[in-house]
Amino acid sequence: MQTWLLVFLGGGLGALSRFALSRAVSARFLTSLPLGTLFVNVTGSFLMGFFFRFIDLAMLPSSYRALITVGFIGAYTTFSTYALETFQLFQRGEYAPAFWNFLLNNVLTITAVFLGMLAATYLFGVLKGGSHAL
């Protein structure tokens, strides 16, 4: 039952964070490309890679994974929104923004997961006084 509550708590905070940041970025950069969703997807992917790796390296209890990666980051990232927005761009005949939205979300988020894992490995190595390879 504790795991369910941690996922619930993390999910609520992640969803609120996604909503606020996505709106803030979209309001700042007015373009047909949904930059708010792109920002959330890239930062969420980086955080997913970072915490997924760091929790393993630090041998933290599974409750941390439930709260942070499953709950918070799982609700924070918005790939379902990304898919809908890409489809809607395509449907409206906005082919260039649809293409760039597809390409940027896929390439940057996969790259961000990798960079997050590298950052966690590096930080863990520094904290432990050595270095760790992926």
C-alpha cells in the first residue's frame, strides 16, 4: 500500500509540474511548434535517465523509484500529449512543424535519457570518491 501512495503523491506533483512548466514555456515562446511539451519531454527524459541510474548506483530502496521515476517523472513527461499535438499539426496541414516536433521529441529525449545516466554515473563517482562507467 505504501508504494501506491508514493506513486500517487509523485504523480500528482509531476502532473502539476508538467502543467505549469508546459504552459509557462508555451506562453513565453509563441510558435505553432509545441515547445512547452518539447521542454517537458526533454527535461523529463533527462530526469528519468538520471534518477533511474542514480537509484541503482546508490542502492536506494524501491520506494524511491516508485516516488520519483514511476510517480513524479511518469506523470511529468507528456508523450501522449506530444503524440496528439503532432497528429493535430499534421491534420491541419502544418507538415513542417509536425515533422520537427516528431524529430526533436524523439532525438532529444533519447539523448537526454543517455545524458541523465552519464550525469548520475559521474555524480555518484564524485560522491563516492572515484568514477563509475555506464
